[in-house]
Amino acid sequence: MTNIPETGRTPRVQTRLVVIQILVLSLLGTLGGRLWYLQIREGAQYQKEASGNHVQQVVQPAVRGSILDARGVPLADNETRLVVSASRTDLLKQKDDGKAVLTKLAGVLGMDPQEVMQKVRLCDAKTPQPCWNGSPYQPIPITDEATAKQALQIRERAEDFPGITAEPEAVRRYAAPGKSNTAQVLGYLSPVTDEEIQKAKDTSSPYLRSDMVGRSGLERQYDAQLRGKAGVTRYEVDNLGRVIGKAKSDAAEPGSNLVTSIDARVQRVAEYELDKAMKAARQQYDKITGTNYKADSGAVVVMEAKTGRVVAMASAPTYDPNVWVGGISAKDYAALTGKNSDYPLLNRAIQGQSAPGSTFKVVSTAAAVEAGYDFNGNYPCTSSYSVGGQVFKNFEGENFGPISLGRALEVSCDTVFYGLADNEWKKDGGINPKKGQPKDYFFKAAHQFGLGQETGLDLPNEVTGRVPDRAWKQRYWEANKDAWCRTGKKNGSYVEKIAYENCLEGNKMREGDAINYSIGQGDTLVTPIQEAVIYGAISNGGTMYTPTIGKAVVSADGKQVTEIKPKVRGKLPITKATRDMMDQALAGVATRGTAAWKFAGWPQDKIPLHAKTGTAEVYGKQTTSWLATYSKDYSVIMTISQAGTGSGASGEAVRNIYSALYGVQANGSIDNKRALLPTPQKSLPKIQADGTIAAPKISGDPAKDQEAIAKQVAEQGGTTAPDDDQGTAATTNTPPTGNRDTRRRQRRRGSRRTTA
Amino acid sequence: MTGANSFSVSGYGPDRAGWTRLFARDSVTRRLDWPMLLSALALSGIGSALIFSATRNRTEINQGDPYYFLIRNLMNTGIGLALMIGTVWLGHRALRNAVPVLYGASVLGILLVLTPLGATINGSRNWIVLGGGFSIQPSEFVKITIILGMAMILSARVDAGDKPHPDHRTVLQALGLSAVPILIVLLMPDLGTVLVLVTIILGALLASGASNRWVFGLLGAGVVGCVAIWQLHILDEYQINRFAAFANPSLDPSGVGYNTNQARIAIGSGGLTGAGLFHGSQTTGQFVPEQQTDFVFTVAGEELGFVGAGLIIVLLGVILWRACRIARETSELYGTVVAASIVAWFAFQAFENIGMTLGIMPVTGLPLPFVSYGGSSMFVVWVAVGLLQSIRVQRPMSA
């Protein structure tokens, strides 16, 4: 026992106890080190993870602002509808990817199961519409037209419809006040795409998954203002998603309302008259093609001359913008965009371009004056103009003898302008000018009139039109010469001959090009809105305005009103004297010139109207009709593709639009009470204290009202029917009835023609 | 061997007043290991606060009373303290004599768990539910039984002076004694407790001075056993999953790896000083499961930060340090083995518990000594403290 120490421990035990102690200490040290690593070194990272862990966002969509007309009548607003939506994530959890549920749902909604399934599939490069191009995690609307009964059926049997919801939601409504349509101007909405969310993430107005985004028209242009800001409430939640606190809350800010300069009544009249004119043109026989006019598309612009504000903008063919609401069906989408559609989504007032024909002569007149020709000089208006082997005929071989530029405008004499343009072409050095030599007055004037570029109005995707100057010809030739040189044949068909010529010298300004150009033929392209700006500028004394449709952005509470002021874009390159003479000549067009037969009996002394007709040739198609007009307040432009002459196809319609604006009766008297807009609407609609905007009542159909009044007056023994040809001046060369024969020049040297 | 009895507690005159006696120079009170005792009390206090924080909003388990768990934990701690005092009063030597009774009772207890009387919680059939919201976990008491049993057998002949070290036969006897309850616990299956029991046996063997062959043999057998268990699919799926999640917590963050991931986020987000008691969003949001019991350390990590969580580790360190000292300073091998086994037990259980919340150990259901909520575990750790104190009180006064 003596070998056992007093403490009861042998050295072996003692060593082992020390080992245990060291082990224990190192274990604790390990814990401490790991704790330091997690909390101090990586702490920030875990703090971030923790906050992401327990915060849930609840998004309250903002109510989209309304689009109002100049008097406050809503053109686009919101209504509450019962929306049935499907959650893709829930459907995909089901055995058959939700097919059974969707089929059952189609039964309840009275829809085709195929259509329902198409609406739920995701869009990609290979999937045609209808498909869902929003986020796959967001409920996909199947219909927004569910009845209360259908919604109840779905909600009461929720277990039969997993992943399907039926909720009341605010959806867009295009109200069509007074039957006005305004479809292309208003545009449409569709769900935001993933790319857009990514792109707008760090901007001042980021998108939310549930957002609808304006895709065209005003809806797109003013999307940021109309959309408002969705309310986001961040809740702290526990592991089961139960709310344990509110972290941060941004209340939803409803979108601002957009007051436009559109007057719904005038818009309706413009649309109605355009439609009527197109239908009428289709009844007219075209001698050249031997068929009736097709009148396949057209546009009207009514613009305030002194501000550039657009009062009405109609484009035909058109469509009902409400088809977009709640997702578009396959059939509707095909009808709007398919190969066989007439592309009603196009706003032809800003996206339709065609040769301006004689309406271009105001540009040529200004160019001639600029080039030094006296406005009141004598210029031969012969029946034809010959250059080399080519003969350029005046319209129907008319011969007015030597006349002034003003008279040339009135009677739309082509040969006067042929001669002037040809002179200048020769002065500029002919086909091979020296470097820096060409003055190109005629082309320069076109640019100065704002052609070949966007007017900059507040609608997306405006087209530029085209001024076929030397630079353009060079570019165009470089792009196409290979094809021309391949297909061109010296003695081939018409097209082949042209290709051959173009291959050789398509990059050069040929004599014929300059001559054709002077009367708005050839490769020149303009849009109706460009013409509206030009004729508005002639009306107001020479100031070109950037056209605007938006007039003011009014915050939802009505407290913040951001007016969109008229913006001057430039001055016409004409002196006041030239302007006045031009003004007089264009008034002459309406009283004794080419449009006089349509404006007989108009109270010209009280409301002077000015006009210029145009009839543009389009290779392989019927002629495009143009009628550019203005009063002291408005410029009104109408164009119809494949419809004959400007005055013949559009004269009556334009006159009716002016009648409606100014309250002119069929007998020429003026009834101010019936005038829709005798002076442009200056003030904004009244904004009430609660932010709502008062809107006047609007009749069921202002266009029909106007028509009815005209008829009534006529029956009561009104003096003249507007169609009667009672030209004030005998000198006007007007055919007796109906649509005047198409103005048609013999053309040997055609070139590329573009469609309207 | 009468020398051992000369350190009797009752060495004081009956004429002394109670309180004077209590604080007399060589009184029991004076001889208690106060640093250990205070550390244990501090841990229990911190534990109560953490448990309160973790449970005050959990209406689905606290029956609508935010203080439900706090009050029960304080009660458990009180009972634990009483058990400690009782243990000191009885003395570890007296308990040595009671080993056969204790052994029989605990084996019976864990056997009862396997009968329909037992309740399964978290995949382990580990509890006997008594009425009135109380339940006990007999496997916890097995820890004490095995410590006392191992120490008794291993030290009997050494303390008698027959041998310098326990011989093979003694070791075999001791192992045989432990094997029965371990096998039963393995059947529950309660892997965590089995690991603790094996660690206790290792500690006991080490401290007893048994041949190295036994120590390393046992370690080797453990490794072989683990491989065999893995290969033979003895473990339940949830246990394998826990290990898989330990190896790669991002494997399935909402499923198997959820606990580890959320625990790590909770602790990591605490930073240096934490979110403040009752202000941890992970804790308030109940992202970490079992937060008042096995994962109580995450509450400390999130709400008290590195300072508070580090304090828990330091306090545990103090207890273990003092226990090691007691093991080294006692005169009998019996006391040494008991103290060393308790050190092995506490150290392993604390390391495993904290380690799993920190993501360096796989998840097993083991409470953190003194801190976690749970009556049985609270009782036995205080009994263990009582044993350590008893050993210290009765060790020779080293001047």
C-alpha cells in the first residue's frame, strides 16, 4: 500500500487527468473560436441572411391614372371586375400539371379548355400568343369577365379548384365616350416582362411583378406618370409566415391622371367622317384600275394651329382597345397583328407615310421664293413639260397659260413647279454637279419644313417620312445596288428597266427625280402629323409647334398639376409676305381652286378656310388622296390610301369636321350653340377638392347629332346641299359630280414607290 | 480502509449555533467549491432568461401563459439545487453503497420507456409522461448511475490497496455493467445519450488508470461500431439525414438542413453584442426549432451576441476547470473517477450541443447543461454538481 500515494492517484492517473483537462480546454477553445468566426467575422453576412429570412412583402397595386379628354371626359379609366386567375406554381404541383382543373374551370366559365390552357402557358420564342409573358410566379388572369355566379362557384368549391382564385380587381376600361374610339392614340397595356423588371430595377420607377405596362400610345408614353407607385408593406414574419411586426410601409400612390387635348366629341366626328368617307370612296369607280377604290386605310389629324395641340387623331382601320383588357385571346390577337389583318394597331396619323402629292407644293413654293423666283411672277402653266425624250404632263393636260405661284397653288398646276425645279436642277450642275455646288433649294426647304424627321409629338414610334435628297439617294443606292444590278435588264419589263437604270445611276439626282419631287411624287414620304404641323404653321404665321396630345399631368389628389406647355419647334423658311400670299392662295383653293367644289356655301367671310388637295401616285396601287386644310384655329389633315383625289375622297368629311367644330349649318349659317369647339379649349378641366376631375355629359354620338342637324336644316328648305357644285368662281375646273377623276400624270420614269 | 471515514462531515460540536456552524472555518459551506457553484447558478439564471425569451410568444406550446416555461424552469432549478444539497449531505460515498438500488431503478426506468408507458418525442422513445404536464427522461438518470457504478467497480480494489490499477477483470465487469443500459438506450433509439454514456465510460477508464489497451480498444470498437451501424442501416433515416445535413447544410435548406442553417443564421446575426434580450428576430420569429431545449444556445448567440454566448462557454469552462481540480486533488480513486467522468460528460455534452448550433457537430438531441429547459437533465446536472462538491468537501484539506 505504500506505493499508493496519499492522494490516491498513481502517476498514470495523474497524467491522464492532465490529458483530460487539456482535451476539455481545447474543446472549449474550439467552440469559442467558431463562435468568433460566425459572429464577428461573418456576422454581417448572417445579419443580411437573417433580415431576408423574416421579411415578407405585400404589394398593393396602385390604381392607374385615367386618360381624360380636354374637358375631363375619361377616355381610359378603371372599373372593378371579377378576375379569375390561375397560379402556375400551384397548377404544376398537380399530377397532370393542372389540366383537369383548367378543363373544369373552362366548363364553369363557358370557355374552350384549349384557350384556357393557352392563356396559362408561358411565352417564349416558339410560343405564339396567347401566352403569359409576365412572371411565372404571379397569378395569371384567365378572364376578367366572370359573373358573380361564376366567381361564387369557384370560391365555394375552392378544394375543386386548387390554384384558382376569383377576386375583384381594378382593370382598365376604354370608355369610348360618345362612341369615340381613339384606340391607336390611347394604346394598350400588357403585363410587365422579366427583362423590363431587371432593366428598371435601379431607376426611380421600378416595376413590380404585378404591374401592367403601357405598350403603345399614350399608355406607353405617359406610363411612368399613369402607373403611380405600388404600396409595399414589409412585414416581419415568423417561420410559418405569420406576421409578428410591421417593418416598413410605403403607401400606394395612385397614378396621376393625364389630361389630353383630345376632345372626345371632335374625335368621334373625325372618326365617323373618316369611316364614312372611306365607305363612300369604295362606291366610286376608278377608271385607271377598272375597279372601285379600295380605300383600305386612312387618317385624320385635327390640330390647334396656334399651339400644336392635337384635338383629334383618327386612324382607320381601327379596333376596340378593350380587347387587351385582361389578356387578349388568340383570335383577337391574330385579327390585330396577323398577316391577313389590316394592321389596325398602326396609328396611321403618325406611322402611315406616303407621297404627299400636291399638298407638297407649299414646300416647293417656299423653295422657289427662296431661290429667288417672284411669288407674283408669271410662270407658264402648260399642258405638259418635256425634258429630253420625256414628257411630264400637267393634270389632264390642263393649260392655264402664264400664272403666278399663288394661282399655281390654287389650281395645282404641276408644270409650273416642273419648270422651276428643272431650272434649279440645271443650275445646280445637272446630273454631275461639282462638289459643293448644288444649292438644292427644294430639298433644303423640305428639311426646313420639318420633313424627313419626327415631329416629336408625345406618342411612341412615330416615323420620320423621307426627303429623297442626294444623301438619301446615295445611301439607298448603296443598300440596294447589288439587287438592282442583279435583276436589272436594259430591255426587260418595266420593273427590270427601272432596276437597270437605278443600278447605273441610282445614286445620282436625275432630272426626272428633281421634277417629280417638286410636286410631292417619287420617293418623298410624309406623315399626316407632319402635314398638320406645316399647315398649322402657315395658319399661325409661320411657327411650327411640336405637336402634343398630353396637356397636363394631374396628381391623383389634384394638388399637383404639371402642365405640358406648347413647344415651338421652328419657323417656316418663309417671310411674312410670302406667308400672306400663300395664305391667300390656299384660301383660293377652297373658294375657286381644286377644293372649291366641296366647300361651296361655306361662310368663308366668317370662317376663312384654306386648303390644298393632293393626289399621290403609288406604284401598283390606286392613288392616295390628301386634303390639307386650316382655319385660323385649326389645321385638319385627312388622307385615305387608294381612294382617288384629295378633294373627292376627303372634301366632304373635312368640311363636316369644320362644320362640327364651328357649328356651321348646312345652309351656311353659324349656330354657336351647336359648335363643338369654336375656339380651342384653353383651360384645363376643373379639378375638384378631392382630386376628381369634373367631366361634362357627352351625348351618345356627337357625329350622328351633327348629321341629324344637317338633315333637319336641309329638309326645312336649306339652300344648298353641301355636295352641290356651286363654285363661286367659274374659273375653277371642276368635274360635275362625285369623285373627280384621278389625277394622273403619264410617267415614263417611275421609280421606287412606297405604299401609304 | 478506515482512513477514508476520517473525513466525516459531522465533525462539529452540537453546541454551536446553526448559522455559526454553517460558516465556521472548516465548515462544509466554507469547503464548497464556490466558483463552480456560482458558475452553475449563473448558467441556470442565463438559461431561465433565454428560455423565457424563446417561449414567451409561443402560445401553441406555453398554453397562453408567457411565464409557463420560465416558472417551470425556475422550479426545476430549485429542485435541482435541493437534489444537489441532498447529494452533498448524503455524500458520494454513501451513494456508492446505493449503486445496486440506483442501477436497478434506472434500468427499470429505461425499460419502462420502451413499454407503452413511454412517449416518443422527436423520433426517440425517451420519455415517461407523468400527469400534469410533467414527464421524465430516465436515460438522463442512467448517466449518474453509470458514473457511480463504473467508479465503484473500477476503484474498489485500488482504493482497497490491492492493485495500483484496475485489472482486466474489473474493467470487464465495469463494462458489462454499463453495457446493459447503453444497449437499452440504443433501442430507444437515443443516439445522443449513447454517445454521452460512451464518453463517460471512456473518461472513467482513463481516470481509473486502466490499461491503455482498454482505452484505445474501446475507442477502436467505437469507430468499428459506428461503421457497422452506418453499414447495417441501424440508424433511422432522420439520424442519417442529420449527419448529411451537417456535412452540407445547404443541401435542403427548408428540410433536413433547416435547423442547422437557421441556427447558424441566428447566431451569426448576433454579432458582438447581440440584438438584445427579447429582441432577436430569429428567436421572435421562431425560425429555430427546439429553441428552449436543444437549441437554446442560438437564443444566446442572437440576443446576447459574442459577449453573452462567450460568457456561457467561459462559465462552462470554470465548472469543468474546477471539476478537473477536484478530480486531481481527491485522495481516493473513487472520487477521481466520479469527478473525471462528470468532466467527460459535461465537456462532451456541452461541446456537442454548442457545436451543433455552430455547425461543427452533427445534430443530436442533447441539452446544454444548466441552460437548456428540461427537468430530468436539470436534475441530473445538479446531482452531478452535488457529487463534485461532496468529493471536494471530503477531500483532504491541502492546507
